[in-house]
Amino acid sequence: MRQSTTTKEEIIGALQTAGAERGRWWTTREWKTDGRTPSFSVIRAQFGTWRAAWAVAGYAMGDPWKNRRFAPRGTWSHDSILAVMQEQADVDRMVPSGSLWQRQHNRPSLLTIQRHFGSYAAAVAQAGLTIRRRRVPEEELWGAYHTLTDQLGYTAQRSDWDRWPERPCSSSHVWLRLDLTGISRDSGLYTQVQQLDLAAIYSPRDARIIQRYQHKDTAQVIARDLHISRQRVYQVLHRWIDHSSAKQDAVAEKSG
């Protein structure tokens, strides 16, 4: 079989061009119907899943287990079911359990999948996916996120997370659960905190946290000295970054 010479950069460019046309990501069916290139198989070979490719291109698809695909009754085939399941998989190629699939009213229905493949597990296996068996506690997700951020020395981004071999689950799941979508992709956390004006921080405790971080104390050291969690330290930093950004946007609107 001849290996594709299409690079990841070329694929990302094609996805970004298509995304700009509609202001959103495309489904695999839309991509194939429109005759877009590179092909779905080439994209999947490079990124593992359709969702992962769009995530790298900058188009978040939300909760991977709540995007539903509908089709008229009786039109589902083996191939179309597998295609939908692969599209719904996260970057780690995992899908929810059969009971969760049913509770979320995803399509095709659990019964349809079972009729075609004998069981939900058989369909998942044939699609080359894995069932996610455990819901990772939020505290565990925060702990992993802070660990990676400390290792990197800047705010961990989705691409950093998905390259991290110790991640407990995919970025699409973590970013949604922890509401991390507003974190800047363009600059590190330290750079953003350095730009904060301490005089504008009306909370003395928050100002102390920010000042120490500006002086290059790590979140772990600050949390230990102030008897708070690292999660609390990061929450304070991100909140004031967002506050400062919103204030600057308001000023820019008035001057414009």
C-alpha cells in the first residue's frame, strides 16, 4: 500500500481553510460528500482520529460524547455506524460505555448497534476503539494538569497534554471538565502574570499569590506556604488574567 506523502501541516491547513468557510468543524460525512482532500483515511492515519485532527487545527468539537449524529430510521449500515463511532472517539481512541451512550441518546441507538454487531463491545472493537471504563475524578485531573504545567514551565495547552504519556485521558475531555478553554494559546502563564498590575488586584491574598508568582515562586511552593492547594493558586492566576484581558478589551472598544 502506497504511503501518503501529505504532511500534518498540510492537513491542518486544509482543515483550517474548510473551518473558516463554515465557522466550525466539518463532519466526516460533509468532508467526503464535498470531495475534500486530503481524504478522511489520510487524516486519520496522521492524527489517529478525526476529532484529534480538528483539535490541532484549532476547532474544538466540545464534549466528544454529546455530539450526536442522526439518520432516518433503517438507514444505518455497518460502515456508517463504525464511521460515527470513530468520529465520536476522543484522541485516545476511547468512547463511552454502552449504558452512557444510551443515556445520552446518541445515534445510532444502542439497540441499532447491537442488532448490527451483536454487542456494543463488538462494535467498539471492530471500530478499533476502547471503552472508557472509569470517570476520572476532577481533583485527579487538576493534579495532572498542574504537574504537566510545572514540568513545562508554562501553561499546558491541549497539544502539550495529548503528547504527554502520563495523561489520564484526552484533552477534549479534560478541557471541557476543567473549563480550560479560555487559557491563552499564545503566551506562557508566567508571561501573562508578569503583565498584571498588582495595584489593580483588590484582594490582598490574591495580590500576594500573584506577586510571588511574578518573583518566580512555583505554584507548588506558593500553595505550601499559604496552606492552599495548587489548584487554588492556578485559579487565582487565571481569574486575574481573564479580568485584566476583559478590562483591556473594554478600553479598546471605547477608544475604537
